[in-house]
Amino acid sequence: MGTRGCLSCTERCIRTVVLKFFLYSLTYTSMAMYAFHQAAVAGGTTMILDFVIPQNGKSLLEAYDRWRKTADSKVCCDYSLHVAVTWWSDKVKEEMETLTKEKGINSFKMFMAYKDVFMLQDDQLYAAFAQCKEVGAIAQVHAENGDLIAEKMLSMGITGPEGHELCRPEEVEAEATQRAITIAHAVNCPLYVVHVMSKSAAKVVSDARRDGRVVFGEPIAAGLGTDGTHYWNKDWAHAAAFVMGPPLRPDPSTPGYLMDLLANDDLSVTGTDNCTFSVCQKAVVNGVEDRMSVIWEKGVVCPDNIPELYLTLINKDKIFNFYPQKGRIAKNSDADVVIWDPKMTRKISAKTHHQAVDYNIFEGMECHGVPVITISRGKVVYEDGQLNVSPGHGRFIHRKPFSEFVYKRIKQRDQVSKEPPVPFPCLTKIQNFSKKIPQISENLQNLQEENSNNSLKVSLKSFILKKSPNLARKFF
Ligand SMILES: [Zn+2]
């Protein structure tokens, strides 16, 4: 259905294509938004978290207001918004606070890629993450090393879809993921890694979680349902339909690996991030309608996985703080229900889907598990293949900051870091020992002045060990 908008076969330069997607993302039509929501309910999704992406240098609040103005009268299921921080200033910092306190936003997305367009440098990421922590929001990150990608694109003279993956290999994603986790940890801010696309990046997230970091990783339907071998397809239009950032990986075992981590809770949630208008997954990379079926087909056809996958759906509601309003059938919760037939099958095709794009990256995939009825706040909006939606039925869902699910551990960490430092056991011994070595006396002076500085104590200990290992052995 519809047209593919900005993508044409004559546009051979991926960079141009990507930039056009940016523009598309900023100027999408309300009709496209309506079609997107229709696709969601047809696929068994009852709530959408979309992205507001202000242009570099422009007001976050104005971009948010514009989005609400377009969306509120068009949406046919409930929705909420993440807001992107695409540049940094005191004004941006203030607007983040206003959005959190007054506008129902509790998540902000930062880009480590798309240099000169949306990318933040490390010091800006640090400031943005610190502000997220201050206002009780969750920092989301598009994790790819934008500098490296820009250099590689130039040096390789990228001209085709296969080059898209070549200039942004797995380590480019893994490095940025690690860096984002390190920066978030430095300010003790919760981090949500959007669209984890590679084994390497997934492993970074998984390791960090095992180290106790408050980080969540989200693989998307495209990464779970297909792979990057399509970039080498001889049909340029076919290959180009799979272009997204970060790219799908050519290693065909990647989707299975990501699904395993999802079932283990090493990765926490699933999404599409295509959001039709997203700069990352762009217009042609569909997912919202097929997300549930693809996950079901890849993850649940083994029934043991059902409880874990159910949890991944609930996790998102908890992380972004709209549970139990959503994600639960109970009094005072919204009556959002999907009746799912696990045995029914359907074949995914662009000919039958509801998305406003004429290509489907899951084309031909036979899926077990089909939504039969979708109910949005008590109203049947989809039944047996028929949509029964009206524009404006959906509501904007205000989300409060300081999600308990996320901030409980953040607050505990803050508490622990406030406790007095552990006394340095060898201090008296060093004082006696120091009289023998002048350099130590000097360092000891600093040590006494900054008695709580643990790093100084550690470096002093290594200094003594180095200068006089025989004597030091008596003390350590
Ligand atoms: Zn992204």
C-alpha cells in the first residue's frame, strides 16, 4: 500500500538516501501516521511509543507540540512519545525538565551516529545523561560510532546497499554500546540501548547487566526475523529495502543469538524502532504490524519460551512507566487486549499488509500465531482481518518520571555511594614507613589532605610497591 516515498532506484548513494530519510522523518504526513496506527492494531499492538526528533538547533518543546497537534486527532490506538536530544545547550537541558514535569515524557533518545546531523559528542552525552538522571528519565541511545562511520564512508566511496553494512561493521556498534554504558554508569543513569542489531553489541549489554549495570537492550523485529545477507541481493531495490542503522548483520546466526538473549532476559524488550518515521529504521523498514507474529514464529514456536517472551512485553511497560495502566487485565487498567490464535498461520506480504509502504522485509515468511481480535480501551478495533478504527480514538499517555522498575536500583546505588569510604587499613604503617623514603613523605602529605580519596590511596600503594618492593611486602 502507498508509495515508498523518498526511496528511488536512481538514488545510488546511501548517504543521500539516509539524509532523505531524515527529511522524510521530519515531514511525515498525518495520513502516514494513521496508516501506521492501523498497521499496529492489525498486528496486535495496542500502544505505540513513537519518536519526536527535533532538528539540530531547534526547540524540543516546539517539536513535541507539533507532533501532538498532528497525532492527537489521527491516532487510532493509544500512544506516547520519546523525544530525541539532537544537540546540546542550556535551553535543551531546561526543555528536558519541562517535558518530563509537564508533558508526560520520561525517555530521551541520544544519537552517537549521524554526524553533523543528530550526533552528540561524549561530553554532550554525559551532560544529557546527567540531566536524564536529574529529572528521572531513561536515557536511550542509538549506539554506533558516528565519527568512524563518516570516515569509512568517505574512504570507501560507498555506493550500494552492501557498503552500508561494510562501513558500519559490528564493532562500530559494540564500541559505541560499551561507551554509552560507561558514560551512563559514570552518572548513574539508567540506559536503554535501542535496536541492538549485532551479536557483539548484545554481548556488551548482556555482560554489563551481569555486572549489575542498569541497562536494557532492545532487539527489533527486523533483527530477530531476518539478516543482512540481503544487502548482497542482485536486485538493488530489494537490497536497499533492508538498509537501516545499525544495519542487519550478514552472519545468519545473529537472529537466533538475539532471540536466545531475549529469552534469558540478557536483552529486555522487543520493539520495531521502525516507527515508520524513525530516522534509524526509516520508512521502508516495516515492523510494527509483523512484530508480534515474527517474534512468535522465531521465539515461541518453542512453547517453553512463552513466559519469558510475555515478560519482555511487560518489561517495556514497566521501564517506561505505564504499567499497570497497560500490560495488565485488571480493574482500573485500560482494557487493551489481543486475542491471539497460536495455531493460525499467515503469510506476510506487502500485498496484504496495512503499512503505508510497498515493500515488506518479511515478504513470504509463513508465521504461526495471528492476532484475531485487538481491543483498544474496550473497543474492538480489529477483528478477523477487518479494521474498525477511527482517527482520534487513541489517546496520548502521560508517563511519569522515576519509573520504580528502573530507578529503584539507581537510588540504591546513590545511597551506597554516599556512605563513608572504607578506612585505609595500612595508613598508620605507611606513616611510619614513609619516614624512610622522601617521595613517600611527599605523597603522604597529599594523602592526609585528601583522606577520602581512595584513588590516591591506591596509587600510593602501587607507588610504594614499585619503589621498594622488599620493604612494602611487610605492609601489604
Ligand atoms: Zn536509532
